[in-house]
Amino acid sequence: MLDPTQLFSYESSIDQRTVHARTLVVTLGSYLDAGHAQRMIDDHLLNTLPNHKLGRFDADQVFDYAGHRPHVTFDHDHFTDFKTPEITLHQLTDNEQRTFLLLNGPEPALQWERMTAAIEHVIQEFDIQQTVLIHAFPAPTPHTRPVLVTQFASDPALVPIRSGVPATFEMSASFDSLLTIRLGEKNHAVIGLSAHVPHYLTTIDYPDAAIALLDKLAEVTSLNLPKGELETLSKITHEQIAGQVDDNAELVAAIEAMEQHYDALVRDRGLPIKPEDLPTADEIGAEMESFLRRLDDQKSSGLTTPGQALFMASDNAPKDVVPPAEPDKAPDDKPDGEAEPPAGA
């Protein structure tokens, strides 16, 4: 592998010895910037927070020109304004004067291992403790529901339980996936945030995805990030979508079906649980002992049915309420072992 440190060069005015930041945010393009979330976040942060360029990676060595042809202008009889691809590292300051770095640009197509090593070198030079990768992808989700953000990490302990995808599958790799693996092998903390964008809005600006990613980014990094005009743009976007959807019965029915799917997904997935919020083994044991003591007390008081015991064993059971009597079995109840099948079975 060629020397990875040669891929990055500093701006002439930068003294790298003075640059230190806890967090690196990465918005390098992936398969598809659904809802233009990465671009919107880049533009928003760079236009609302104090920032300057630290340096650039040599995009000419890692960019696939034929696969992702840059734009150029043809003016009557000549070409001009070739849009040179750039992979740029910026230093920004949040609303509480905390410094963080932003790496943006197109996804590297070549020399992935060398590029990951070059980013690792930058991370070490600037004493970065945490890297956050930001994505958005098309999903069967409606615009009438909050944007879901799936998390992944170099170490599962870095993200809440049930915040990932409840499945295991093989897929084509992105540069970010390799970056997550290689930095994780060096014990560097990496967290990925992937917003679910309604698939029918993939090719337009969808501010809700950018807002959801900024909210989650602030949560995992403790950065104070403004949302500013993104919220206004969100309202305008929803008004425009409503104007096109409300009078189309077929679209309304499709969106209602997606709403049902979304609600079922959220219900089955449950709320993400942070490891530090889980009870310890001692706390679980103590609670179980307390529960069993209450059952013994209630049994000695004549509460013998399961329904009565469970009701009164609850910490939330009112102390002055008579427990509910166990209901009599209805005449058409099935004998034990022949319960009615659930509805829809």
C-alpha cells in the first residue's frame, strides 16, 4: 500500500499542532444521498456555524471520474467551470464554542484501505475520540411519521439496544462500512446514523431527514447544533407534498398502508434502551425477592388466585382497592389445552 499520509495535505495557513477536537463527523457520499440529507447537513452546518478548512484529501487518486462524472459547462463554443471533486476536512465551532471536525465530499471509489489509513492518521493527529458517520437511505416509510434513524457502531456497546436493524444479512460494501471496521480494529469509537427517507421523496430535498440526523448527532456527541431554517423548509416541503397527495386517492391509500407498516415497526421495535439504563443483576434479584415476599403476604391474607395475586403484587396497585375477583369461566370457554386461536389466525 502506498503511504497513506501522502493523501492528505493541510491548508497553508494551518498549524496542525494547534488543532484538537473530540468529534469527527463524516458525510462522505455512499450509495445514494436519499433526500439530499448529507448535502443539506453540509450546507446547513457550514453556513450557520463558524468554520474554516483544515485541508484536503487527494480526490484525484481515489475518485471514480467515469462512474460519477463531474459537471462541466459548455458555453457556446468552449468548455468551462469543471466541477473538481473535493474531499475536504473542515473545523467548526458549535453554539457552545466546542470544536468539531467535518469531513465531506464524494465517496472514495479507489484505494479504500489507503484512504481509511489516511483518515486514521488524521484522527490520531487531532486527538479525535469519536467519529460519527451520517447517511440517509430510501425506505418504505411515510412522510406523515417522524423520520426513523437506525444506528450502528464499531462496538455494539456504543449504541442503545434495539436501535439497530433486527436482522443479519450480506450486502455490497460502502466505504463507510470499511472505515467503521478498520477504525474499530484500532479501538476507535465509531457511530453510524442512517435516516429512513420515504422512498417516493428520495430525489428531492427532504429537510425532515436532515433534522432527524442533526438531532441524533447532537444526542450522541453532546454538540449544540442549530436547526435554523431547516424547520421552515420542512413546513414548506410538507405543504407542497400535501398539495400533490391529498387529491390523489391512490397515493393516500398507499401512504396509509405505509403508516400501518411504520406503526407496527415502531411498536415491535420498542424504544431504544441504553445499557446504562438497564437494571443490574443485584437490582433484579432484590426486586424479585420483594415481589415474592408480597406474594407470600397476600397468600396468607387469603388472596389465592393468580389474577388477584398479580394485581396486588404490583407496586402500582392502590392499597385501599379490593383486588378483582377471578372471572368465572364462560359456558363456551374451551377446556384446558383447547384455547380459541387468536384473531386472524
